[in-house]
Amino acid sequence: MSSTLPPHSDKQQALSDSAAGGAAASAADHHQSAPSGPLRWLLTTNHKEIGSLYLLFSLLMFFIGGVLALVVRAELFQPGLMFVQPEFFNQMTTMHGLIMVFGAIMPAFVGLANWMLPLQIGAPDMALPRLNNFSFWLLPVAFTLLLSTLFMEGGGPNFGWTFYAPLSTTYAPPSTSFFILAMHLAGISSILGAINIIATILNLRTPGMRLMDMPLFVWTWLITAFLLIAVMPVLAGVVTMMLLDINFGTSFFDAAGGGDPVLFQHLFWFFGHPEVYIMILPAFGIISAIVPTFARKRLFGYASMVYATASIALLSFVVWAHHMFTVGLPLVAELFFMYTTMLIAVPTGVKVFNWMATLFRGSISFELPMLFALAFIVQFTIGGLSGVMLAISPADFQYHDTYFVVAHFHYVLVPGAVFAILAAAYYWLPKWTGVYPSEKLGQAHFWLSVIGVNLTFFPMHFSGLAGMPRRIPDYALQFADFNLLSSIGGFLFGTSQLLFLAVVILCMRKKGKKAPANPWEGAEGLEWQLPSPAPLHTFDTPPEFIPERDSPSRS
Amino acid sequence: MSANSRQEVQRGIARTVRRSLLLLLAMVGFTLALIPLYDVFCEVTGLNGKTAAQAQVISGEQIDTSRSIEVQFITRTHAGLPWALAAENTSMRVHPGEVVRADFEFVNLGQEAHWGKAVPSVSPSEGARYFRKMECFCFREQRLEAGERSQMPLVFQVDPDLPREVKQLTLAYTLYSHDQALGEKP
């Protein structure tokens, strides 16, 4: 740091004036009186409380979705029909996917955004606090509705999380209209959340913080929010067309009436592929925060990280048909989607190399968040490589709809996105609760998770290459060994998440080593100027930000 | 923060929200436009294997005797309609430009009268828009009494502009029940 720059002023400067009983407490402000009593959580407009609600909700959904996955793994433990009927098995695979994607991973990232964006940009709250409350409370309604379909006549959704028509229209269970309503609610929640995040980032940055001074987590969320606004209407449109096909006699996706089932797949994946990046870009931001902290170096290639994120987001709109190589695309389209898909490996590679360059010659220490972040980098890269394999159109004809695909997207979503969320939780839990997460439990959680997750998903590459189809409750004998391993790994990974639950509960009860304002030696950023735990109201006065001293992009 | 700058921030937020909502509306509009766009795109390129829904005129170009195309017919009946559809010849060789007639036989194997419609699809899809139909039972719904048999023609022409690498065209007809659409008991 140049000697001409002022040192950081007293940490208390960053404390909320109102929390300190300062002058701002008298200013008319919508969130001065925190709601209390039983309705407190229903009515809260505080970004930290709503962030916590999001995170706890996604944790609950993670466990529900996990139980569904374990039903699947139990059934696949041995060949033959073991525990459940095929109809129920189909509901389990479908619900597992829907709950994990829309109920666990997406809300977890939104929860992290709620908690951390205002702290990282020095804002007192989100730009639209009441809308924020509404976005959250739509989710419990949506997922209660979705889960309730399991108890309805004919069962819940059984057509796969991609709900391809006509499986999800002509041949769907009667509960499908409830599923559609649940998707609508979750979609509205995402859109409102995205608008709120964009409004917050673009308007509430502390004076002096330019866009290129923002932490990478803020950048990745800004871009993710634009992706959400762009593709959630497409999802809403496609489920509305399903609703019309089912209930009102239209034939958007029904060949008998002049429609086209392939149109469904185009529309779904036009939403679905950007959706994949919605679930990974914030993870990139988290890793870009954690790796520099524990390597005690600034992030290598800040600007290239931002441009890489934006390129990935833009490319995500022109690659959707790589999910549909086998529907009978003309050769030109196969080639176009093959090359654009491979192109995505370039900005993604830039990111991985930047993280490695950040680690290079750093003073690395292996605290819990760093363990998860490093595991993320390795395992996400494995998922990325199988993605490049799947991008090769002629090879995809062999891989399509096999366990190879299952292995690929679980590698990017579980040891990828989920590990990033866990890393973020371990990284920011001291800021949220004021105590360090338990090192012992955390270490056990990490190692059991790494072993469990790889034991679950790595053998799927082989069963997939050997031709085992996905979404089938029974399989040929030659796949038995791989499935045995996958099931053991699945139960190991699933049960070891209870350790994480224990870590979180201990932290919430303030059991553990007290954390100082900056609990990590090498951490930079406005959030670490606040005391731990962060008081309910922070940054009523925007904190001082001098780019030459505080920006992650400074030279 | 002073009251002035607070107001300014609020105005900024309102502006951002307005713009995001505009973007959202644009995307809703784009989604709605995708359906007709897809149809037009497929009509122009034939990508989804659909052929024209109305009778087309004979293209007056020369018959290209230098090559012949194998045209195959595949038929199947969708669940819920007790009909059988069969092509008299499942395969024929035609020269591009030649006007050819192929006969199909419909049989209602059920105990009741039904409405049905045959929906065509051509593969490879590159050939779909070069498959011109002058007359086809697939242009309208058919009604067959219980046990009724009916011969119906398809008159078609393979456009001489058909790309040379396409040597074979497969026309698949799927019979769908149209009882519900026409208000009759299934």
C-alpha cells in the first residue's frame, strides 16, 4: 500500500449510526423499528434477516431434496425393483431435480446476495426492502404447493425436472397444474429478487466505488440478475403454454393439433441453459473472494474475471440446442451449437487459470472456506471437462440421456455450486453469527463430503459411458458395481451434511470461538470493517472507500 | 447521507426499476414472439420436417431424369384411435419434378365412428420443403364409420431443387384422433 494513502480509520466509523445511537437514528427511515413478536419474520424488511430466511429455507430444501435423492440411490443400490414402484421412482427423480435447482441452489445464492451485497458495497439495505420480503415469502408458498403434489391423486410431477412435453402435458398426472403454479411463483420470486439486486448494485454503492471496484461476488450477481430477468419470462411462457395445452385445448406442443414437441425443448433450453449459469456464476464470485483471502494475495486478473463472467453470460444464450443434439437438428445447427458450446470453455478456463495464478506463490493456509474453495476448483474443472466431452456433437449421440450426463451436471452442481455455497457459509458465518464455525466438525464435514460426493458421481461417468440410461429404476447387471459405489457414496455424502447442520446450529447459538471484525487474516472488503456479528443496521452512513486503497482491482 | 442525496438515490432506484421492468417486458414479448418465429423459421427451412398444410401447385420445372429419389412411407396410429393406415407401396423411386400418386388405405377397426387426422413429417428435415403435395388426405380430418375402409390418394412432387446430397426421403404419417376437437364422443 502506498504510503501517501490514508490508513483505515477507526473501525467504529463503519458501525451504523443508529445502532450506535447516533444522529441518523432520528431520521425518518422505514426500517428503524424492527418488527417484533410472532410476525417479526413474516414482516421483516431487513436484508440480513431476509438473507437468513433465504439461507435457512434453502438448507431445509437441500435436506428434503437430499432425502428424495437417497430414495433414488436406495432403489438403485442393487439391480431389480427393490423398494419403490417405477411411478414413484420417477416422481423422486423429478422432485429431487426441481427442489434442488429451484428450492435449494437458487435461493441459497439469493440469500447470500441479500446478506452480503449491501455489506460489500456499503449500502444500508437492499434498494427495495419490502419487495425483498415478498420475494422470499413467495418461495415457501411455491414449494409447499410443489411438495403437496406428492400426496395428490396420481402423484406429483414424474416427467423429469426438464418436464418435456408431451410427457408433461398429454401424459402428465393431474397434479401438473399445481406444479405449473409453483413454477410461476418461484419464477416471480426470482425476477423480483433480480430487479432488487440490480437496483441495489447500480444505485447504492458507497461513494467512490466504481463498477470496476466492486468485489467479484457483486459483479457475478449483477450479471446473474440480468440473466434471471432475461430468461425467467421464457420459463413462465413455456409453463403457461403447458397449462393452456393441458386445460384449454391448445396445441403448442401437441403434434395432433399442429404443434411441435421439439418447440418445447427449444423454449425450455433457451431458459435452461442460462439457468445453468445462474447457478454457477455467483459461485465463481464466492471462489474469487475466498481464494485471494487465504492465498493472501489480490485476485489475479480482476478485469479478465469480469469480462469472462460477462462472456459466459452472453454465450449462454446461443448454446441451448447442445441439450438437443439428438432431436434431429440439421448438420449446420449441430456444428454451430457444438462450436459455441466449446467456446464457453475459454472464459471458464480464464477463470480457473486466474484462480491458479492467484494461488501461485501465495501464502496459502487451509481454513475451512479455503478447503471447500480448492475442492470446488478441482471438482468443477472435472465437471467442465466432461462438459466439453458432451459438447462434441457426434460423441453426444452416445452420451445422451446416460449416466454420463448425470455425472457431468452433478459435478458442476454439487461439488461445484453446492461446495461454493458451503465455502461461502464457512467464510461468512463469523460475520453472520460472531463465532467461528467449529473446526473439528467442519473438517469432518469437508472430508466426508469430498469422499462422498466423488464416490457418488465419479462412477457414474463409467456406468454412463457403458450405456446405462438415466431416469430408469432398474438396470442391467453389468452396472451393478458402479451403482453400488454410487449409492454408498450418496448415503455418505447425504448423512455428512448433518455435520454442516450441526455447525450452523452451533454458530447460531454462539457456541464457538469468538470472531473479531475481520476473522480471516488476508480478507479484504467493506464487510470486514463491521463488527462480528454484523449489527442489524449497518452502513447508514456510507463507509469511506478509496479505490487506490480498497478496490480489489487496484494495481 | 443528506436528504438531497437520499432523494437522488431514490430517483436512481426508481429509474433502474423502470428500466429492468422494460427489459422484463421486452423478454415477455420476445417469448411470445418465439412461437410464430419458430413456425416461420421452420416453414422457411423445413427444420421440423413439416410440409405445407394446404395443396401446392405443380412446380413447372423440368423433370430431372438424371437422378431418382427413394421415397418411403411410414405410417403409425397414435393411442386412442382404433384405426389402421397403410401405404399401398411402402417405397417408390421418383425423379425430381415428376408428379406421382401414392394410395393409402384407412381402416376403422373399432366399433364406433371416429374422426381422425394424419399428420405428416418428412425426414431428413432438409428435404421437407422440397416435398410438394398437390393433394393429400392430411389436409383435413377424415371420418370413418365402424369397420369402414377407405382409399385415399396422395399426389406429390419432389421439387427438382432438392439438394443433391439428399437421396432418400421418408414421409411419416401419424394418425391422431380428432374426436374431441370436433366435439364428438371419443
